[in-house]
Amino acid sequence: MKILGAAIGNCVHVAGIQSFLSAAEAQGHATSFMGPAVPVKALLEGVRREEPDIVAVSYRLGPESAEALMAELRAALDADPALRRPRYFFGGTPPVARVARDTGMFQAVFDGSEPPDAVVVALRGGAAAVPTGVPSSDLVTRVEASFPVPLIRHHYGQPSMRDTLLGARRIAESRALDILSIAPDQNAQESFYRPHEMDPRLDGAGGAPIRTPDDLRAIREETRRGNFPLLRCYSGTRDLTRWADMLKETIDVAWGAVPLMWYSELDGRSKRPLKDAIAENQLAIRRYAELGVPVEVNESHQWALRDCGDTVELATAYIAAHNARALGVKTYVCQFMFDTPRGISPSMDIAKMSAKLDLVESLSNGGFKVLRMVRTGLASLSTSPQVAKGQMAASVYAAMALRPHIVHVVGFSEADHVATADEVVESCTIARGAVQRALLGMPDPLADPAVAARKAQLTKEARFLVDAVKRAATRRTDDPLTDPETLHWAVKDGLLDAPGLTGGGVAKGRMATAIVGGACVAVDRATGKPLTEAERLCSLGVAEKDLDMAEM
């Protein structure tokens, strides 16, 4: 198409219109720019001369003066049908954009709040920021349509169902996110199928008091507007297979999120014995796979939240993905939680996450696809909203080094309180700004020798630890990494350990870690000296002969 652009009237601000024209050129369209402060009469002479398919005009001054310009343009279009042949687009500040929308002259109006794909949508014939038809409910389809722009995800749940429903509608109408993750309260997560066990004092604690499948259906109904966000939900902390069936039937869940070892006596979120929990979690993973639903095994970040050290985090990420593939998962959502534990440096964080990505993607083949999802660690955010906004934006920007398919936004307010609908929208908008900046081009962190060296070291150490877990099998098994008994003993014996598990009664709880050079490493409790994995495991009594490296 041929596109003619101009900043009209007395407006000399051209950054917005030039950005639009550049985006159009990137889509293969021919553009020409008449410049700043173009009178309406001159603009229309250009339209007659150039015969464009689209006329893109911008105006960033006051809405009062814009009204006069719009009236002049309207009169000219009404007087000459030939001038109405092109499509007219407008860009300006929100107050001026409202004036432009009210005229009805413009097929697309941009005010700076649109998602990154708004220009592409408009050029294809849809209204700016408004998708044509109902978007696909399939996660992979949406990812492929958007990439390299990642889908934006946020979780949401208020202490009452009424407020949750009203907020879900508000969020969907805003088009601020692509995936809404429903957060049920703790009573629902643990005792949905055992309502007699619920503690009324905990109603609404941590999320929405979902009590029936109809509550989930109602949330879905409220979100069938705006950009029709995909829906997902926490998996429950027991009865996970029943949860899987219900979530597929009620909200057409975008993907299931199931831990491997957690939601058990290990973390206290349910009373399930560890070995039993592993087996039940595996059944839930398999059930999602049978339903054709992508799966996230939200394992390694749970270890990181307990200061496990970078090597344990990477080893558990590999073990989790290995289980997913073995259990039939075709599309795997791999989460990378940045800024965890507190104090890790951005450079060492990227080194760790890059190593994690390589380990997990080493499992990829034609039947196992990995989607990258990055997020900010909640514990890293300040209780000050102003500081937290900056921290969140910086975290999202750094995480873009992984070229994610999904950005899981953790709201700036959440170190202080559960995010309201408006705070969800604002947080997602901030994240989109960081994403847009990163997509202009980022330096390669792995060009830093320190980052590359840490990545290589972590990869070697994580492979060493995974091999040690394999060798820890107490019975004959074809695949120790999927054997609940082997994984149970790997925790009991301290191969998989974290300082935050001390005193829990299940894990060894002997591990000590510290931030050294920006990385989280295992250290000797007495001296504070960093330990290699071989040294750490030897301190647990693992025989040296059992620590030979083997290929995974």
C-alpha cells in the first residue's frame, strides 16, 4: 500500500507519525511524509496528487484547537467524494485522540496506549488495537502470531467473587494483557473438592473464593470481550487431576501449571507426603498432556525462592522438563524467574537463565516444544510503588535477553497487597513499555566474558548434580529422574536442598548459600568458602566413586 503522512495544523511534533510510518515500511508498505505543521488544505492537495491508500495524520496539541482542525477536514471530505477514497488514520495524545474518534472520520486512532501489534492490525484492515474477530484460544497459535512480541500475562483474584468478576471484565476490556491467570484462594487450592475441610477464616486469602465450576465459567464469560485473553488458573495443591479436567472444561485452560515435588509436606501447602505428591503431580502432568493442554512444571523457581543456589535451581529445571517430556507433554512452558534470590546481579541472573534455557532446550525434539516465559521475582520488589515500578520495568527489560514468548508480569503493588484490576492494567502497561524498548535492540550479555564463564560453569555443575541424582536410585529403574522414590531420596539425602528448607522435617536442610560476585552459590557453613558440587556432595557422604560425570 501507499501511505501519506503529515503532522497537521500548527503541530511540529513528528516522532509519533514517523514511528508509524517506519512500522508501516517494516510491513512492506511505501510511505511518504509531508512534514510538520502541514495545513489541512495542503494535506488534501497532497492526497489528490499522491492518491494514497492510507492518509496518516497526527496532532499533539490541545483538544480545543484539534476540534477546529477536525471540522475543517470533515468539511473538505464531505465536499469532495474523491478525498474519501483513502482510509484515514490519526495519532495524538489521549485527549486529542478522543476528539478524533468522535468525528467518525478515522478508521484507526492511536493514543499511545495500544499494544505493540496495533499498527499491524490496523494496516491489515482492523481498527487500531481492536482485533478482527475472536482471537484463537490456542496458546501456541497466539504465540506464533505475536512473536517476537511476547504475550503479556498477569495473575488476578480478589477476596470476593463479585470484585473478581468486575475486575476480570475491566482487565479484558483494557486489552492490557493477553493471558489472565486466575488466582483462587488457599481454601479453593487445597480443599475445593473437600469443602467441609475449608477454614472460613481463610476465605479470600490469597485469591478469589472459587467454590464451584460455575465460578470459573463466570470469570470466562466476563473476559469474552476486549482482546479475549487466554485464561489459566492455579492447579490446586491436591486433587490435581480433577482440577485439570475442571479447568479444561470451564475456562479452556491455556496451559496447566503443576509442580513436581511441591504442594506437599516439603512446603506445607498441602499435607501430602513427598513421594505421594510426586506421583500425584506426575499423574496431573500426564492428564494435561492427554487433554492436549500445554504444561508448565513450576518447579525450579520454588527451589530458588528458598535460596537453593543456582546449581540446584538449574538441575531441578532440567529434571522437571525431563519429566514433562517423559509424561507425554508436547508443548512445555518453561518459567524463568529473575531477581531470585534477592541480591543476584542482572548479569549473573542472565548467565543462570541462559544456562537453564540451554539445559531445558537440550530436551527439545520434534515432539517436545519449549516456550520461554520470564517473570520478576516478587521478593525483589519494594513496598514503595514508585520504586517497585522501576524495579519491575528493569527486570522485564533484562529478561528480554531470553527472547521470551511470554512475559509473566508481577504487579508493582504485590509486595504490599494483592493487585487490583487497575494495578494489573498499569503493571502490564509498564511491562509493555519495557518490552518495546528491548525490541529496538539489546546488547548481547553473553559477549561479557564473566557472563559466558558463569554460564559454562553452571551448565557443567548442573549436569554433574543431575547425574548424581540418577546415581542415587535405590532400586532398579529405567529412568531414575521420573522415579518418585529416587527423587524423594534425593531430597532426603540432601542432593536437592535449600537453606529455606531447614527445620521442615523432609529435606536435609544442611545447605548454606550466599551471594558471591552477584551469583547465588553453595558455601561451607563454617568458613563461607564457595563449594563446587563435588565438594558439597562429598560433605553429605556421597562416595567419590559415585560422582563421576556422565552424559545426560
